[in-house]
Amino acid sequence: MYQHSMEIFYEPNLRLTRARGLRGYNAGFAETLGCGTFDQHQKDLVWRLLGDTPIGRHSVVVDVGCGIGGPSGWIFERFQPARLIGIDYCTASVQEANARWAHRTRRPCFLQGDAHSLPLADASVDVIFNLESALHYPDKRQFISECRRILKPGGVLCLGDICTHRKKFFAALGMLNNLASQFSTHERLWSAGDYRETFHALGFDRIRHEEVSVQAANSLHDGLTEIARDGWKAARGYRRRFFYLCFVEKLLRRRWLTYDLFTTCRSQVSTELEK
């Protein structure tokens, strides 16, 4: 039931990206309104989250919650790592990602999988990228524990998520999940503090945190303006998602929702649980 609901939730995003020639569907990053296209804003959010994370030609990179493969592709094209593996829970998204890269000889590998049980060996990954996906995870602590398991000592987790300090309010909206509609987000929102505490508890250090709520709202505003400029008829197939994103943009600008970026490293020191 949960997977079926998530497939329904992301179907309008898939139609939107096809109609507008977009490679991804994250909120994006824009310092000011009107400073670029929505496509560029999405790339800018990826680079903002990665920061100076070292990715070389011998690196193994995993994009958990890869969607249709936009960020995976941008990272692959810029850094040319030895392997880039994209994992997503939604079968339709994985199929779309594979179809978009089918013509390329050297390419990322896209797999269907669960973030709570990653299909990778212990200490086998240099960098994990996770953008705007963890808000849907029922057990974020288990996901972060899995990240620690597959990261090499000193490996980097780059995580960007929508958070809130108003968890009771958004928990009440969970009744929409019973409808199995495109508004069934199954979100389990944490605060930024919840993430910091869990990183520390599970053996991560050198935590860098940045809140970019206004910049994400600016980016969404620009993207919605591009859609509105083309008219109502052109938005057929994703009109309700347009209004949903308008609502998200307003919540980010008022900081009822926050957009938080974290970069943290797996500790080089074994935890008590590993001894």
C-alpha cells in the first residue's frame, strides 16, 4: 500500500518533468527571485549540498532517493566517478531514469530499493547523496544507520530534506495518506535538531548544516512562474501539483517548513556497537 501511494504521489512530477524537459524534481536553490531558470536552480541546489565534498575518478557514489536520475546524472557528468548508483523506491522513477540514460555506454546504474535496507556491502561507498527524499521515510534513524553501514570510514553523507518545528500540525495532515491520492505524501517530518542529534548518536562527525528555506522558495516561485507563463492549457496533467507546490512555496517562505542541508562524515573511530 505504501509503495502504491508513493507511485501515485510522484506521477504528477513525472508528467511535469516530461512536459517541461526537466531532468529532476527537487525544489532548487535561488539567492534571489528571477535569477535563472528552474532547471538551473535545481542543479544549483545539488552543488550547494555537495559543497567541497571530494569526488574523484575512483569514488563510489550512491544517490538514495534518486528519482528520475537528474542529480545522479549531473554528479556523474561533472565528476566522472568510478561508479554512481541511484536507488529509488518508486519503480516508475527507476524505469524513467534508466530510459533517459539508455543511449549512453558509460552511465549511472539505477536500481529499485528501500532506503531502510540498502542493497550494498558494508564500508563500500565514498559518498552518499540524499536530496528531498528522507521526508517520506517511516524510520529515518534506520536509514541513517544504513548510511553509516555502507560508508567507508571517513565517507561523506550529503543530506538535504524538508524539515519543520511544527511537527504536530503536519502530523495532523497525515490523514491525507488514507486517500491514496497525489497528496498522500507519507511525510514524517523531522526538525533540523532531530537530524543533528541522530548524526551524533550514530557515529557521524564534522557536521555542516545550512538552512536554505528562502532560497528554495525563490526557486519554486521561479519554476511556478515559468509554468504560469505558458498558460493553464499547457499545464494539463499536473495542474493540481502546481497548486500543491504553490502551497509548499508559501510554507517555506514563512518557515513553517524549512529546507535544511547537512554534510557529515562517518567517524573514523568505531562505535561501542561495533566493538
